[in-house]
Amino acid sequence: MRPENEARLAKIKKISGVLQGFCKGFQVLVVIGFVLVTTALLTNRVSSIDYFNIRLRVDELTLGQRLVVLAMSALASGVMFRCVSQLRELFGNYARGDVFTRGSVGVLRQLAITCILWGVMKVLWLGMWWVLTPHRPSSFEVNTDTIPIGVLLLVVSWFMEMAAEMREENELTV
């Protein structure tokens, strides 16, 4: 490998290691957030919970409704945790120098699917809010921005898969 490419790879490894650490920290924040929401729903010590710019008043919810919100919160937190976990895994691959490999492509593809699922969770959360809230506003916003991001990541993963195949083919050529 040429010296300038080795320097670039070293930079990729270093930055990826730092970003991997940020992802671990963010995973901790997701867990803490879920614990706080769970505590709020079960103890009724806060007045409202916000998810995806949607506010639910805890004191207006019955126990059954709180359990539904708790289940949706668990799903949303799980999707967010998985998304950050896949980013952490991708940065871990990059930190080892595995940039254009099938493993990294697979993680990127999983991340794309999780982004699409994240957009679906936003719509489901809005639907749950619409059913549970007695005081519905006259207008609301549906934000599904992660769905096209996920689709674009799928396309990028397809390009990266082709690049990985070309790299493997070049390595076999003598």
C-alpha cells in the first residue's frame, strides 16, 4: 500500500475508534431514557412524555394505556439501540481497517433496514398517540425522514458491495 493511503487508513482507524466510543455512550443514553420513561409511566411522577415531537400527558392515561405506551417505548428504544449498535459495529470494522469488506457492507445494509424501521416506528407512535389522546390538535406532522435515508443507505451498501467484490478480485490477480 502506498504511504499516503496508509496514512489515510490510519486516520480512518483513529476517527472510527472515537466514533465507536460515542456510539457506546449514546447506547447508554438510550437505556437511561427508556428507564426514565418506564419510571414516569409506572409512577405518575411527571406530567408528560415526549417521543418524536409528540407529547402524551401521563395523568390522562389509564393503566392499560400506559402499558401500551410502555410497549411502544420499548420497541422505539429497541430500534434506536439497534441502530446505534449497528453504527458502533460499522465503526469497529473501520477501526480494524475493514472498510470495503463484505462484513462492513452487511452491517451497512442492516443499518439501512433499521433506519426504515425507525421511520415506521414514528408512524406507529403517531397512530398510538392519535388513539390514546382525548385532546387531538387540528393538525400534526408526520416525520418519516429516516425512511428515504434508509433507502439511500441500501443503495450505498449495494455500491460498497460491488467495490468489495472488485477489491477481492484485484487481490486475487497476480
